[in-house]
Amino acid sequence: MTPTITAFEKSPDRGQGLARDTRVRWALEEAGQPYEVRLLSFGAMKEPAHRALHPFGQIPTYEEGDLVLFESGAIVLHIAQTHAGLLPEEANARARAITWMFAALNTVEAPIFELQNAKFAEGDKPWAAERLVLVKDRIGHRLGELSARLAGADWLDGAFSAGDLMMVSVLLRLKPSGLLDAFPNLAAYVARGEARPAYRRAFDAQLAVFKGAASSA
């Protein structure tokens, strides 16, 4: 059965691949699983029909028969567990790859998301400049720890896995800030992820949605 995912009709990232549906597209492309996309406006995301799929009115969602999932991490984990290629066969290595998925979302992405809040949602506050410094310091600390762990390896734990897919997806959100520049091995790690054919297909699919929306505006 071909799954259906939801994505922004007009992505706020302007086709840069930062919207969370890109992670799901990437996982599906790595798995060689065809999929369909249902595009949603910001208004439609808050309507009861979509909230029945995603109680918080966000994207992406994943529908496959009677199964409905939300949250990009949960969706990618499901794809990885039901298709070959994104999780190792050996039990301990498989568990470690899943651990890296959680680390990407819970430990690394949290301060990165705060950077966006500090810049855009709170940028007009009188304390915004001081908060921005603190947030960047927290991100730098996390990146330093991750850089030390990765060292000179290509991937986090042997071969590429869903853990790397999620970590690269999270780190990509930092590219516009320049914060990755201080950690050449992390910048190279992200570049390796971006160079994967499956990522390029996912990125191009999301970019095509933005270009289509822009041309019809």
C-alpha cells in the first residue's frame, strides 16, 4: 500500500529542505518506498479534518491503510523498522541507531529550535540580544560534544542509518546561521548527508512544491 504524507502547500522555508516533511521524504527515498503527498494550507492544517490526524495541527502526518502517525521522528522510525536499509540488522547496533535518532531530536534539535525562536518570535523583545548569545552558547556546547564524538568518522556509528538521517536533518537547520563553520567535521558530515541520492530526491521534491506555489502566486 502506498503511504500518503502531508506537507506545506507553501513552505515557510522557501524550499530549503528545512520543513519536517523532508525528513520523512528522505527516509522513504532511502527505503525505495513510493509515496503520495497531500499539500495543506496553513488554514487547512488547523481544521478538524487534519487535527484528527495530527492533534497539534502541524505537518507531517503519515497514512498507510488504517495506520495514522504524526511527529517526524515517529514516522521515520516506523519507516526504518518496516523497510531495509535504515537500521542495522544486528540488535545492539540497531538499538544504538535508534538512540541517535532520539539524541538528534531531544538533545541537539532543542537548542537549535530555540535559536529560531530567539531570532524571529522574540527578536523584538528588549532582552532578545542577551538571550540570543545564551542560545548560541548552548548550541556551540552541543556541537562541540557531537563533533568530539563523530571525530573523523563518516557516520555516527558505522554505516549510515536513520540516526544519521535525523541528525543531519537537524543540523541542516543551522546552515544559514554559520554556526557549523566552527566544526569542520560536522559541516563535512552534513555535506555527506546532502550528497546522498535519496536526500537529493527528497530535497528536489520539496523544492518543486515551493516553485510550483511561487509560479502560481
